[in-house]
Amino acid sequence: MLSRKYAQPVFQIGIECVDIPGIITLSESFFIMKGYGKREIDLRNLLLAVFCSSALTLMLKAADMEKENRYAILLGNYLICTILSWVCAPDHSGFFSLSLTAVLLALCGGVLFLLGLISISRSIAVNGAAMTASFAKLGMTVTILISVVFFQEQIRFFTWLGILCSISAVIVIYQPSERSVISLSLLLFTLLTNGLADAMAKFFSALCQPQEENGFLFLLFSTAGILTLLLAFREKRHTGKPVVSKTFLYGCLAGIPNFFSSFFLIHALKELPAVAAAPLFSVGTIAAVLLVSVFFFHERLTPAQGKGMILIAAALVLLNLQEVMR
């Protein structure tokens, strides 16, 4: 869907994320980029997009090891994303003239982005970073189903195969022998919240005006940031753990790649065919998180989890084909 817009010298882009609403994925945000620079056919931008997309999940894993205020890292992330959404906007006029629809979508998106990151952080502590990142990426199944229900988009053959692989992955991972080592409810909640957060970009592109993109993004990140601040001080009151801490600095550092992951993905899609770049981005992010989790954080996957992640990788390739073939 995004690839239709890349050939324009001046273009507006709505990025349906990651990542971490996150993860946007978060994050997946909205940029207005001007110009059309010189193309170089290489993998640098794709690798940078994978690095940025996986950074927040790994930062959340590192913060979990620190056992500090669990909302401090999220607060640092949203603080940086809010600042960057203002600084990177070429025009601030749209910030103060949002329609009611855009405001409501931004408020809902802020809540969902926060829920998505909370579910990721909680799931990392129980299920590990690799499994959590895989299910967060599978949230695009929710976005696709919403597109079918509300926007009458057609499900292609590849999508049915992707959904089948997703269901198979859940069945394989949640065998009776695995139920003592994973929390399927947390994984599915991560999938759902991140998928709903990504769907906000779809609703915005269909119901709102392009000139509202900058204000929408700023309000979305501001909403998530304010809610996170309240939760962080509530955590401090109950546990005594400070808000401004090492994990808060982790969040500030993670907010930069989280915000710019979509920027590098856009440029990668200008250099590579979308049918190759989109699946490589999704699977590459999972692979990066898996490698760091195994070799640095010493996570270990059971055979069932390994088979499930292979099915998830296949599902993401097939589901991304639905997106790029529209």
C-alpha cells in the first residue's frame, strides 16, 4: 500500500507500523518528507530500518533486567517521540486545526500505543524478547482483518495462507508441555494491542485530511506520554522506584530509532521492490531480536517455540505480500 506513493518528488506518507507501537513499533508514525534524493541500490536503509525497529524491544529487555520503574523507559521513549514529531514537522499549522475525528483517533491511538508497549514489556519478562517481538509483528493480522471489515478490502490467497500459518504457530507454541514456560494470554494481548494501534493509521488515512498528519502524530505521542507519566508516578508512589533513572535514559535512547525506523523503511522501499523489502523487514527484525536475545541475554527457545517462530516468519512473509500487492 505504501509503495504507490514513493515515486512522487514531494509526497506525504502515513506509516503503518512497528513496530512497536509502537510499537510503533511503535512505532509507525506519520512523516512529511520533501525531496527525492539520489537512489543507491543497496541494503543500508533496510538494515538501518531493521536495527531501529528491533532497538526498542531490546531496550525493554535490558530495562527488565534492571528491575527499576517499569514505566520509566516508556516515558523516555514517548518524550523523545513527542519532541521529534514537533521538530521534524515542516509545518506546524495543522497542529491546532485538527478535526474532531482526527482528535478522537489520536487519543485512541495514544492509549493503544501505550497498551501495546506495556504488553510488550510485560510479555518480555515472561516469554522473552524473541517470542514477544514475533507476536507483536503478527499484529498486522488484526490490521488486515479490520481493513476487510470496515473498508471492504479483499483477502488474497497469500493472506489466507498467512493467517493459517499464524494459527498453526499458536497451536505449535502452546502445546501442553509448553504451558508452564509461556503465557499465551500475554502474547495474544500483545498481538491484539499492537494490531489495533497499527490500525489507527488506516482509519486516519481513510477518514482524515493529509494536512492533519503532523498534528495527529503530535497529539498521539503526547497522549501516550501523559498517560505514561501518570503511570510512572503511580509506580513511584507504590514502590518508591524513581521515574528519572537508568531505564528512563534507555527510553530516551530507544525513542530515537523507534521514531526513525519508518523513515529508513521508506527509503528502503524506494531502493528495493516492496515485495522483497517488506517481508525482509519483518523477518529481519525478528531475526535481529532473536540473535541478540540468545547471544547477549542468554534466552533459550524450546523446540516447539523454534518451530512456532519459523511459522510466524512464514506468516509475516505471506501477510506482507497482501500489503504490497494492493
